[in-house]
Amino acid sequence: MKRNYTIPLANINGLYSVFFMPVFAYTTVYLLHLGLSNSKIGMLLAAANLIAVVSQPLVASVADRRIRTHKGLLLIQTLMICAQCAVLLFVPLPIWLHAVFFAANIVLLYTMQPLVNALAVDIMARGGQINFGIARAASSLYYSAATLIFGSILVKTGMHLVPASMILLGALFLTAMYFFRPQLDPPHTYSESEDLQSHFFSRYPIFVPVLVGIVGIYFNYSIFNNYAIHIVRHLGGDSSQLGVALSIASFSEIPAMISFNYLLRRFGATRLFQLSSVFYGIKMLLIMLSGSIPMLYLAQTTQALSYGLYSTSSVYFVDGMMNPNDRSKGQAFITSACYSRKCLSRALRWRLSRSLWGALYDGRGSGGFGAGSRSDPQRYRLKKKAKTSSRPRLVNRVLVCSLQYILSAL
């Protein structure tokens, strides 16, 4: 009889999501508080995501070869993040070094995500029973509750809450991982001959177009995350309203995740994977049309059929496509594709204050979220710079072409 590990794995997924939350939702706010400009933030985050893109498959390859278990790697990375957050909290550092330490935490957190997904796949492959939809639903539930609470507390306590909360949440995640000791069948031994006979992408040729599609489809989603705080502030809100918006999105994911096993049997992982990309586009359209906080909240509800389906279907999509000794690497490449589009969007953000994107997101006029005026110096400066520079369009084109070349080379 298979042992059911849904509840402990749901707790691990949930704690990872809240451990990740301060970085994912409040990086821009935190770095602006340090005194970094938008262009420097864009450079820093683009570099962090680029390093994460490269490191994720490498770490996953180590996990696939069983040199270290998924659990061991996750424990090591969590300890490193907590130690670095303690340095940020208690040691006075120059602004540039503070930012570098924070970027290192981003890289480590991003590298953990495919390992968390692969942990569930490995347990199922070794005789454990998991309802992965419920496990991911717990992740959204934890995240939504955390963002709702965190945004309100952040307004009252200040930005030191970001590294302090990461220490606390990291300790909780570390405890849950340490005491998670499933009784599983011995891992199967797979021959390395197949790895030596062909390259990873030669074995799975359809996987390259999938990665390119992920980069393209979720590019706008990443731009929204970069500018969420600016959008909310223009609509009359602050960090508290940003927390509510993120909570609405996370709560919306839960029904789709809980019902995922039924949807998987009914439609299959591939169709659900495709459907999620359509709803990412719908979400971005609704956000662009938002002229008030309630409209933004409404747009966030489409998260149910965008990320709600994507986060679960992508794992099963890779699991069904790949050999067992390639699954961790496959999960890592899927995650790397997500962060590749973040690299692009954040590199574009480096020049965004003087580009067409800046005019679009910070100067759309009174009908949407980006109206720029002299009454708001931040948006007026961005809009003014967008009008006074002609070079960024060429820079943006070069960045886009460079990314396309890198992806085609894979």
C-alpha cells in the first residue's frame, strides 16, 4: 500500500512559497528603499535572473545523479539564505554590497524552485502517493495569507521586515524539510549510456519550442510584476493594496489547483498547459485596461486559469515527456525559461525610463494605470526621459534579438 505524503508536501510547498514571497513581491520596493534607481534595479535583477537561469540546470543535474538528494540541496540553500539575511539585518554594509547580498538570495531562492517540484515527482516515482494539485493549492493559500499580512505590517514597521521575515520563514521551511523523512522504495539505477549517446535537447526536440514559448508568453507577466508597486501607487494605493492584489491572485489559484487531478484526467497535461498561456494573455489585457484598484483586483482573479493551471500542468507535462533520470533537469529548464523572460524584461527595465515601454507603463493617460503628470514627480520624470531619448529602442531590439539567438542555440 502506497503511503500518502500529500499533507507534509503541501506544507513544504506552502512554506517555500512564503519564504519566496518577500523577494518575489517586494524586491522593487526594498531596493528603492535602499536608494537604488530604477535603472540600477533593472540591471541587478537581470543579472540575478541570468545567473539563476544558468545555475538551475546545473543544480538539477547534480540532483539527477544522486550525488546529493533534493532534500539535502534544499537544506544547504536555505541555510545560506538565512545566513545572508542575518548579515543584511545586523551588519552595516555599503549600498552596493547590500544589493549584491540581496541578489544572491534571489538566485538561491530561484534555484530551489525546480528542486521543490522534482522532490514531489521523485516521491511519486519511488512509491509515494501525492495529490500534487492539493500540494500546490496549499502553496497559493500560504502565499495569499502571507502577502495579505505582510503588506499591512510592512507599512507600519519599515523595510527591515524583508530580511527579518526571510530569516523566520526560512527557519520554518528548514524545520519542515529536516523532519520530512518519507519511507520510499530504493531509487532505480539508470544507465548513463543514454546520456552519453545524445544531448539532452536531442532526446527531447519538442522541448526547445516549449521553452521559447514560455519566454514569450510570460514576458508581459514579468513586466507587470516589476511595475506592480508603481501601478498600485498610481491607482491610489500603497504596499497594503499591493498585498491585497497579490492575495486575490493567490486565492484565485486554489480552486483550479484542488480540482487539477480531475482536470488532468479530463483534458490531459498538454491541453491544460496550453490553456494557461491563453489566460496569461487575457490577464495582461485586463491589467492594461484597469483604471482603478477594484478593476486591478478583478484582473487578478484570472490567475486561477493562468498560473493556477500552469504551475501544476507544467510539472506533469515534463514528467510525462522525460526519462526518470532527466526529470529534475527538465523541471529546471522549465523554471529557467520563466526566469529567462525575467532577464529580458528586467534588462529592458534598465532603459525603461527612457523608452517606449516607459511611456506605455508610466504615461498611458487618465484612462489606465500609467498616467504621468507633473503632480507626480516619479512618473513625470520617467515620461520626460522617454521623450528625450532615441537610443533605448535600438538597445531593446538588440536585447530581444540576443535572447532569440541564445534560445535558438539551445
